[in-house]
Amino acid sequence: MTGRGWANCVEQAPSDGPVIRKSGRYKNPTDDPEFASKALVICNAAVERLRGRIARDWPKRSHKPDAEGRTVHPLLNRDLSKERHCLHCETVSSGAQMAAPMWHCPKCNATPLDIFATPFWRGAV
Ligand SMILES: [Zn+2]
């Protein structure tokens, strides 16, 4: 959501909080707590709709682990795995842990493109 000299940004990752950007050149309505609160409600509703559309485009198995706890990666090679490894912080997560934040790393918030079934960067495992 934007206006002259300000923007409310809510990112795709559910763990990301909203960011309010201001230019400082204009009188800013986001300085009014009531305006900022109402704008945030509108932004959050919009981002929830967006997250729903994204989830509908992804395979069901990417957010619903099978009986063995395995999920498929929603964007990359759609490999089936019980574990996911973050390229950035090397956190190992289960499929359910990855599904909740829409495949962003639960620890460092890395994007789904940096989440893999195996830690190939460590060499042969
Ligand atoms: Zn991470």
C-alpha cells in the first residue's frame, strides 16, 4: 500500500513483519496511529489473499506432509523429502516446519529458492 511519500510493505514470508517506508518530504499520514493501524489491517488482508493464491498454485504435498512426514519442494525440482536444509544458516527443518512459513527458513527467513532436500554445498553426504 502506498501514498505520496510513504509505503506499507508486507512481504510474502509470514514471519516478516510489515515495514513502513517514509520519504520525509511530505506530510505523512502513517504518523497518525489510527491511520497506520487501519492501513496495516488492509495490507495484512491483501497479503493473506496473496499467500492463499500462491499456496493454491503450489502442489498440495508442499504444505501437507504425507504419512512419513515428507513434502515436495513447491518451486524447485519437486523432490520428496522429510528434511529441508537452508543454504544460508544450515538449519534442518521438517516439511511441516517449512510449510508454515511458506517455505521460508524458520530460522533466518531465507527464500524458498534457498531451501534444499540435501546440503549439497557440503559435498557428498
Ligand atoms: Zn536459514
